Amino acid sequence: MKKASLFLITSAAVLMCGAGQVMAQAAAAPAAAAPAVPTPPTFGAAVPGQCVLDEQTAMSTSAMGKAASDRLMQLKAAVDAELGGEGQAIEAEYKTLAAGQKAAEATPAAKTAWQGKAEAWEKKRQAFQAKVQQRNQEMQYTQQEVMQAIFQKMIPNINAVVTQKSCATVLSADSLLHYDMTTNTAGANSQTSFLYANPAMNITTAVVQKMDSTGEKLPTFDRVKLDQPAAGAAPAK
């Protein structure tokens, strides 16, 4: 499986960045004319015994994949809530420090006290950034484990469809030429995509139908916790 990502996972928390300026510049830029959407080609006859499978589409459009995607989004929302609250508190503390910096210059004692607060804030900021990186890694690892689990569940269904369709070989859609384009018209995005292979050779839909017909569900999962010892690990002394 070569696909790098099945679900879109992003985490919040870039503290005090210039995102506002970037967005403003993007809004000010003139909109480029949308390119013409090409018409899919007319394919030649299907090659007997040769099948094509889009693994990512099969996983993401199956009932099991959709349920996993929903659960991943729940986990992401929990992470965003956690990091968002901490990030706002740290930013508020920074603003308070910045506002009091000039007044702290009045006496050496006040300056020393302010510097102590600034150093304590910097430690909080660094710890927060480390947590953001850790939560991102945890979500990535969780997604990878879920993808692997779904793919393992999909294998018997692929085998059944391959047998039913008498496939001599199965090509991954990832290895074939494909076209993908997203256009924006009147604020609405539309996706145009097609694979350069005769659709009659594509067994993706059949695999999804086979998976869904089993009614099998993916076991409940939680976010991978990198700050917890692995099961069976010896306690720290």
C-alpha cells in the first residue's frame, strides 16, 4: 500500500504566528481563471484477466472506513480542544508580560521579577510546543494503525472479488496514470478525477460492496498515547 494518507488529520496550535497576514495576502490576490475541465478519454477494450484496485478509495468509502474516519475526527476535535485552551492561556500570559515590560524597567527589583516571569513563560511555551508535536505524532500513529487494520480486514474481500472476477493480475491504481483536479465555481468546489484504465477492469466498487455486505465493524480505538509506557514495560525505578 503506497497511499500516504487515508484521512485528513490536522492539529491546532501554532502559537503567535503570522497566519493573519498570509490570509490577508491571499484574499487580496486576484482570482485566477479556472482551467477548462477535460473530457475523459474513450478507452480501448478491457484486457481480459487484468484488474485495477484503488485501495485508498476502497478503504475510505467503505462503511468501515467511514466509521474510522468519523472516530478519527472525534479524536482530532478532542486534541484541538485541549491544545486550543492551553494555547490561548499562554498567549494571554504573553500579552500581559509584554504590556508590563516597560513598567518593569522602573527599578532593578521590578526588572528582575519581570525577567523571572518571562523565563517561566518561555518554559511553558516550549512545553506547549513539545505537546503540540507529540499530539500530532500521536494522531499520525493512530491513523497509520487504523489504515493497516482496515487494509487487513479488506484482504479477504479483495481475494473473494479477485476470484469471482477471474483476475490474473491486480494493478494498484496508485501505479497508473490518473487525473485529479479541483475547481472552484461561485464558492463551491467540484472534483474531477479519472483513472487511465478501462473502467470495466476496476474492481474497487466490487470490493467495497463485498466489505459492506459482511457487516464487519472495526474495533473501537483511541488515540495512541506516546507519553505512556508500552504494555508490559517495567515500571521506572
